[in-house]
Amino acid sequence: MGTAIGSAFGFCSKNIQYYDKETRIIAWADSFVGQVNFSYSLTAAGAETADEIIPAKPFVINLLENHVGYTILPGSVSFSWSGVRYVDRLGKLYRNVDPKTGFGVEAGTIDYSTGVATLTVYDGGSNTIIVHSLSARIGRQLLTDATFRTPGAPLRPGSISISGVALDGTAVSGTSNFDGSISGSLVGGVVDYEKGIVWLKFGQWVTDDGSYFDEPWYHEDDVRDGKTFKPVPVFADSLTYACVVYSYIPLNADLIGLDPVRLPSDGRVPIVRTGDVVVIHNTQTTQLANPLSAGQVLTLPRENIVHVELYDSSEPIPVRVPSTLYNWDKDAQKLTMADPLDLSEYTQPLIAMHRIEDMSLVSGVQINGQIIVGSGLTNNYPVQGTYVSSALLYGDLQARAYGLFDQKTWTSVWSNNLIGDATNASYNEVNYPLIVTNAGGINGRWCLKFTDETAFDIIEEKLGIIGSGYITQDCAPINPATNQPYFFIDYRGWGSGWAANNALRFNTDGPIGPLWIARTTLQGPVTEPNDQFTIQIRGDAE
């Protein structure tokens, strides 16, 4: 039972009883004016038990207690306490460092200017400290800014990294951006990538609250947006940097297949120039409902989508779902599944890859890789997954058939001119011209070689024999890439008089311009297990 003690003030006459309803206390007393003391017990248990974890305070060791005016040389401290060895690295203390791997447990910090080591992870024990190594010096070899030149130039943009230790043991670290600026913890500056010159300033921006007015480094003209740059002293010999320097080897004209005399000395050429057309695009994926039904209409999670492709969930390589099983309405922004729909060959759920894009003219190119486009973008592009692709313009293109002639004997030579004699028969191209569409036409040379008076083989120079035909039927071989005919020949144009080994020769041009791709791989070890690129042919017509 719990017990409580209380008191009450009041005036009572002799033999007068006092009862408190809230505390349930009854008191009797003679006449008095003063204090009544009382005690009572609770009817239920009043004691409760609770656990509370109180973190241990850091253990502080002064390694320079009797050496006023000295500062510790970073990286020189090693001491033992309670059977555990501690070493310093860039202002931090590590315990039980493995001599083979160099890894240890972070256990605290050290202030090189005062010699105070603060341990936050320790085992406790004897107060005896054994110092194995410690280098101290008189004077402060410190700096608040630095300028230096790298051993070579030009530098690879974004490759500079800076590290060091401030006077109070705080780590200094920074990296360079592609525009040449350097930023990080307690350091800022710029780098000239072409010349390899680096300017650094150590410190941080602090609020100008008037407390720095008497500091020798303070000047009111340096205040920006209510803040001023407060210098932080850094040990000069603790500063290190890393960078990547380009070096060039003379190119062998026989090896690369072109004369490198007019190439830049560093071998780099711009891939985008002012006046070029680029495509800014972003592709994301969305998992569709499972299962999908015939004729189902779906809405994807963003607007202005220009292209959609569906893939299944097969591992490790998803299988592409043919476009005949779905339709993307760009105007309505709706994805409609085919009806009827057979997805038995594909693993659901299906994944929709959808792309937004802007095509724009380049109005400016910066040396740091920034591109300025001549018109505003219609979409908001996230950093993740957004790319800029160059576009090669061909102008107006259209599929066509040309150069039709007949040859009495096919010699298997792909000549654009007649070889030997012409046939007795002739195809009526005037009234029944060959028809080629943009959807099915390709760049190719064709031969219709007769096997008898009415039948012939359909041969393409690179594709070989792709089918057969008859002069009594229309000839329209299907291009499997587009499911449209390569060309169309009306049977009414054949006439009679054809014989075995006769040939009808003609050429076709597709609506796609020729493209030569030269891929260059730099010497060195493999850095990417898989590398790929995508070429998209696009066109429009008024």
C-alpha cells in the first residue's frame, strides 16, 4: 500500500470534526488556530517500476596537458587505454584498427590545436593512458586560402577532390563541379580545367549578427545576403588533392582509318553545335493492372506522353509486347488494349515505358557541356532519366521505285544497266507503275527471276530470295519489320512472252536517309559490362 502525508490550515472548535471529500480525511481537534498534520494510505498499489537508459558521457583525454603552445601533427597520434589502441585520421579517432585492412571502429574526435581527445566509444577501466606516438610542434603552420597548379593539364571536368584537417580537427573535403566551381565542407573555390590552376578558400558562410565586427578578417563589403565568409585555419601539410589529367597519344592514320591532322590536339570533337536540332526526353516505367482484359482503357500517370512501349515481367530480360496488342492515343492520352487480346505468351504484369520529349533548335553551346535551346520546353524534366539526343535532319524524303528494265538472261550480276539482250516480253510500267509506300519501302535492288512462263522468284540483293510470284496475281511481298509490302506490282502489266531465266530488274528507295555509324572504344580495362545505344527513325508529313 502507498502512504501519503499532508497538512491543512483552518480554525476548529473543541470536539469539531473536519472531513475532506476529495482526500477522504477525517480530523478531530480541540479549539485551535494553526496546522493539522495527517497521513493516509491508498487503497491500490501506488508504486511503479520503470527502466531508464542514461547514455554515458564522453571520456576526455588531454594529450598536451603540459605542453602549452604546441599543436599536434595530424595522423601522428596512437595511444592505448584499457587494453584498446586508438589512432587518429583526419580529426577522428578509430579503435582496434586492423593492420591488414586498415579498417577500424570510429570512436571519437581529436582537436589538434588543444590536444583534447574525446572518446564516445570506450570500454572503461584504469585511468592509465599509454601514448605510443604523438608528434607536436610549436607554431601554427596554418592557412585560410591556397593556390596551386596540378602536375598536368587539361583536367577532366569534375575530377578534382580536396581533403584536409582544420585546426579544431574538423575534416575538410570538397569536390569540383563541371562548371569549374569547388564546393564542400569548409572549402570553396574554382578550378581552370584547361590550365590546371586551382584557387581554394577555407571557411564557411555565417550570419552577420555583428559579433564578427572586430575580427581582422571581417569587412562589411564582403557581406552577401546577410552572411559573411568566416575563414577557418587548416593545416597546410594535411591538404591533399586528387585529379584526372588528360594525356594524348599521336593517332595512327592507318589504325583509325582517317587523317587526324585536322582533329583537335586532345582528340575531342563537339557532338552538338549551334544550329543543330536536339531531342530532350525522359522515359519512365509504370506497372499496369494485372490481369489486363480485352479493350481495357488505361491512363498513365503523367501528361504529354508521345510514345509508349509495353514489356512483360520476364527475368532477366523482359520481352517486348508487339504494338498490335495495344494502341496509344497521343491526343487522348489513353492506352487501349486490343480486342480480342491474347497475352498467354507474356508474363504479367506488363510494364509500360512512356516517354515525354521536346525537339528544339540549339542556340548556344558552352564549354562546360551546357546547351541552350532556342525555345521554351513544354515539359518539366526530372534529373533522373532525362537525356539529350542529337538529331540528324535529312529534309524531305519519300519512298520510290526506279530504274526498271528487263533482261533476257539473269547473270547474277547486280547492275543498274542492261547486261546482254532484253526480253521479248515487257512489263507495262506506263499504265501499271510499281507502287512503293513509305511504310514498307527499303533501299534495295530487286530482281524478279522467271522459273517458267508464269512463275518467278522474288530476289533482293542483300535479303536473297524472299518469296515467289505469278504473272496472274498481284505481287506484294511483305516487309516483316512494318507488316507492309516492300512494293506492289499489278498483274495486269505483265502481258505474255516471258520465259524461264528472264529477269525484271528495278531498284527501290525507302523514306529513311542513309546513316553511317562509327563507334570508337578507348583503350583500357572494361568499365561497363554492357553498352548500347538506340537509333530512332522519325518523320512527319503535312
